[in-house]
Amino acid sequence: MNNKKLFVGSLPWGVDDAKLAQIFSQAGTVVSAQVVKDRDTGRSRGFGFVEMSSDEEAQNAVNNLNGTDVDGRKIVVNIARPREDR
């Protein structure tokens, strides 16, 4: 079971990929960090995905970072669900 990918919600607009990776690096090794951007405007849509190097680090990130304050907003962190077919 691959639970290394995390969904991160309620991100402040100022957070970019690098800042997202920096926030999650305190929980372990970040493989990738991507803030989802609006296709038309290029602005952050307020959520993103982070992939950690192990399931344990991902769970650690959920336990330690869910509900933490980032630039005045409490972020939501949980294990990402697989993408469903539309």
C-alpha cells in the first residue's frame, strides 16, 4: 500500500512549491511538493500534494502538521486518496 502521497488543504495563497517542501521537510524527506495552480490565472488554488519518501514519514507529517498554522491559516494534511475516474 502506497500511502506516501499527502493532500494538503487550506494553504495560504503565498505558499509555493518550495515553501510547501520546506514546511514538510521537518517531518522527513520530501520527494516532491506541488501547489495546485489555476490553469487560467496561474494562481494557487489553495491546496497541493506532497510526496514523502516513506509511509512512516507521511504518517508523521499527518500527525505533526495537520492543523498547524502556516501564515495565519490552519492547514489540513491527510493521506491522499487515489484519483477517481471521471
